[in-house]
Amino acid sequence: MKIELEDNKIYFENKGLKKEIHPFWLRERVNGEEFLDKGTQQRLFDPTHLDNNILINKAIITKKFLEINFNDGVNLKLEIERLAQEFSNEDNTIKSIKKIKWDSSLKKFKNFNYENNFFESKKLHDLLISFYQFGFVIIKNVPTEDNFIVKFANSIGSVRRTNFGEYFDVKSKPAPNDLAYTSLHLSPHTDNPYRNPVPCIQLLHCIQNEVSGGHSTLVDGFTVTEDLKIENPDLYKILTEVKVKFKFIDKEVVLEDWSELIKLNDDKTFKQVRFSPRLDYVPVLDKEKLDMYYRARKKLSEMYNSEKYRIEFRLEPKDLLMMDNYRSLHGRTSFDTNEGDRFLQGCYIDYDSTEGKLKHLKRKLNL
Ligand SMILES: [Fe+2]
């Protein structure tokens, strides 16, 4: 990659491809004290108020810097390296972390220990990388007092409040508004599929666990759907195309959102799964298409519920499970309330929290 100067025009050359850099694009990047606040790196001027006809009067390229004098009298001195960084336009912080497929053979996964200064540590950096690799992570030794879950969430980013509140208590209770608040077995599902946007990450903190059942279960939606794509491409395809309605009703709210069960990015790679077969409503389609759709949904459900893909483990008090609600499906085995108490607290955060924290730690720790 190279920055070149020719007849007062700046060129960017990469892999034999040479393109002129628009003078206005460069003018927007003036960084002198009167143009850029050093602390926030925010502009002190509004580029939409500038004359569009910005030209370069004079430019010099040295080893490290590009210096320009524009026709409105303003000067720019920009580090070539920073300019080059901007040209590798893509934000690779998360994309560069390769997702690791896993199934029930995943016996040993790395746990992390909560400790002092955890939120500014290399350990949290490594934890976040592991989270993006596997779609979940377990943190041990997290204090259980004073709704610490909220403090934990807000120390990574910000709690995403839902109609279940800032955080929610998971214990069996009379007249529950969700099956989570019973002692019943819960098959693998994703949370809040009826929300727009769906909360990205769920935190679940074990406060008390005196029962022998109530094990947590996890399934990797990425592994399952990638396998389905190979084993049965037609069924996979229809699940990536048909949008179904997810619906949740409570006394004070009706929440609805439409989505495919397997949502893809523009480049057809995995983006998100939603699965909650008690809450989805399939649209009216041609009978043949619905035949196919119901077959596909059944197949997907069989895979999500199969032992081949499920890991099962017991959460002990002070364990905090952090799971990607766009990738992991979670559930639990049933338990007997006569054996004692089982009490978990949960809340949600969004991807901007984990991404923001990861970028901050990389910057701070020079990683
Ligand atoms: Fe859930």
C-alpha cells in the first residue's frame, strides 16, 4: 500500500490498483487544534458547511507525513500510517476472531476467574476473545451480593433493559409470565426473539443452587446450522428465507417481530439464529412451500435437541454464564423444588458493550 503525489493530486495505490483520494475527504481530516478536539477526537467544525469545491493548492509527502495546503487556506499534516489504516476500511476487531464450531464433544472449556481490577485487565480481553470464539464463556468466583450482575454488566458496557426489568430473578414462582420461572425442563431456545432488536448477550449469575437437577444446557446454533447447510441444503435455504412472527404478550405490552430462524449476513455468512417454538407463528404460504418449511423446522429442532450438539453442566453459586443470544441456544433440565432453592439472576447487554470494551482493552494494553 502506497500514498503517491502527482500534479497536486493524492493517490492511493494498493495491489496494483491506483485511485485518486478525493480532496474533500482529506480536507475533512484536518487535525489542527482549532479543527479537532484532542481529547474526544471529535471535529470542532461541520464539514457539511464547507464549500464542496475544495482543491489542493500544494502537497508534500515525506517519509512519515502527508502535508497539504487547501484552496481555502487550511493546512493538513497527516501521518501516512494513520491514513493507510483508514484505507483498510474494514473493522476487523470482531471479524478476525474465528468462530470455533463445537458440539457435545466439547468437554473442557476454559473458565475465567473474577478478581480485582477484572474489567480493565488482560484477563477480560482474553475472556471476550473466547466468548466470540465459542459463543459463551463461564466466569467463576463472581460476588453474589447486591445484584452484582448489574454492576458486572455495566462494567463491560450497559445493561439492556427489557420488560423483565433491568435484571431478572430466575426462580420458580406462582403464576409465572414465562416458563423460565418454573421448575420445568426448558428445551434449547434463544431469548426474546420477539424483540427488535433482540438483546445480543445474556448474563446468568448463579446465586444459590441446592437442587440436584436444574443443569444448564447449551447448543451452538452456528455449528448446527452450518452442519444443516452441508447435510440438507434445501431445508437450510428455506429457513434462511421465510420470516416468521415471534410474539410475546403480557398484561402491559404486546411484542412482535418477524425474522428467519437462520438469519444471514449480506455475504450469506451466519448472523443470527432465533428459536423459541412456543412463540413463533409461520405465515400463510403455498401448501407445498409450507410442507417443506415444516419439514425444515422439524429437522432443525431435532438437531438443536439432539445429544450430539448439547453440552450440560451445573452452575454453582458465584458462576456467571455469559452467552451470545444470537448464536447459542440455552436451556435447563428440570429440578425438584422440594430439594431446596435454585436462584439465578440474569440480564442482557448488547454487542456494542463487548465490542467497545474489547477495542478499549486492545488500545490500552497495546494488543
Ligand atoms: Fe431463556
